Amino acid sequence: MADPVPAPDELDLGLLLFIPYRAMENRVFAALAQAGFDDFSPAQARVLQRIGPDGTRLTELAESAQVTKQTASHLVDQLERTGYVRRTPDPTDARARLVRIAERGAAAQPVAAAVVAEVEAEWRAHLGERRWGQLRAALAELREITDPYR
């Protein structure tokens, strides 16, 4: 009987990229939950991660998270109710509002950042400096043609 799990060289590149991402995401969420930030979902986190330091308009969040404006609005509503974000007037357009990181969101960020740094250090040690540098360089170069929001 054949092994149901394909060998790593048989997996498509998308899956090979997704597996480590998901592993990192799971560790971040576990650490956040342990620190008391257990009231948001991965979908909400993907919107939260895209909020710029000076705030971001909802339409831009929807576009960069690749969700509809209605979905982004729903996720921001949820994040606002739990204190992770707040909406403020846009100083450049009186009709527009900006989504900004609120106090609870700002408190969660260092927890997540510490786990990301820890995971990256483990991956760097596993791959070695040369291969780690090559991986980061290759992914950064791919971003040039895959990330319209860079």
C-alpha cells in the first residue's frame, strides 16, 4: 500500500510555502491565546496585519486582504467590538474613515512578533545561514511579481 502523504519533492510549491506558514501561524495563535488574546480569528488577523501605522481605509484593507469590502467591514466590526482596532476620520478626506490599531491590538503585536522571531531563528538554524539567506532573497524577489500591495 502506497504512503498517502506525497514526498516533499512531489508537493506543489504552493503547498510547500503554505505548510511552514501555517506552522508559524499556529504557534503565533497559541502564544496569543496564552497571553489572553484568544478572541480573534485567522481571517481577522489577516486584516489586522494589513493596517498601516497611520491607519488604512477599509477599501484598501479589503483589497490587500483579497476579500470583499463587505467581508472586510464585517471583520473590522468584529475587531472593533473586541478592542483591537478603531475607526477614525481620515484627515485627508472628511468623507472617509481610517481603521487604526487600538490599544488591545497594539498590546498583541509584540506577542506575535516575538513568536515570529523565534520561529525564524529556528528555521535559520535548521537551514543554515547561506540557505536561509537564499530563501529570504528568493521569496523577496518573488514578491516583486506576486504582491501588488508591496
